[in-house]
Amino acid sequence: MEQLISLLGCVLSSGEAREQPKTDEILYTRNLPAADLIFSLAAFDTPCKLQQTALPLLSNQQCSEFWGNKITDSMICAGAAGSSSCMGDSGGPLVCQNGNIWKLVGIVSWGSSRCSITTPAVYGRVSVLRAWADKIMANN
């Protein structure tokens, strides 16, 4: 995994986030980076640094082979190929790069209780959940 930034650092964006057309076109042959802050807790030996890894996407049918009927259309699965998201990563991004544009496609949700690197992790599918999130934010 590549170390990106310490918790004492800061992240500067190149500009304001912009909404792209709502689409769910994802190439399932690509490895996507999942980045998240992993906080160091006394009970765990985890890095206190932002981490990223490349994860292969699975179709929902492939993911159901691991998780059965728990997988719904509002979920997307990635991993099961040597790395994964884990406890403490919840809420982190699963992003896809197309040229110079990065697109948020998933939000870390759940997975193996043992953080198995041979079992896919499950992410909230942003293209499906976006309207719900927009409604909640507008009402608050």
C-alpha cells in the first residue's frame, strides 16, 4: 500500500467538486483505488496514515457467490484479490479514474469480520444512493 498523508498533514483539492451526469457505467475489468483514513487504536496495530489500494470490481452476481442474497442493487463489491477495506474504513471512498477525472462510485459499508483479502468488501453504490443522500442533506 502506498502511504499518502499523515493525519497531521492537510489535503488541498484542485478545485470545487462538481456533479457529473448520473451514470452507473463502471468497467469491471479495472482495479479501483479505495482510500481511507485508518485510525490507530490501542487495541489494533493499524497505521495512522491515509492508505490506498487497487481493488478489482465484481458484478453483483459474482459478489452474491460470496454473500448470497445480502447483495442488493444499492451495493457494489470490490476486492477478494489480495487487499480489501476493513473495520475503520467505513464511509471511505471507492473511486474510479477515467483520464484526469476521478469519480466516486462507492462508499465503504461492510465486509468480512476478519478483513479477509479473499472475500470482497461491500460498498454503497453512489449512483443509486445519491438521490437519497441529496434529499437528506437538503432537509438538514
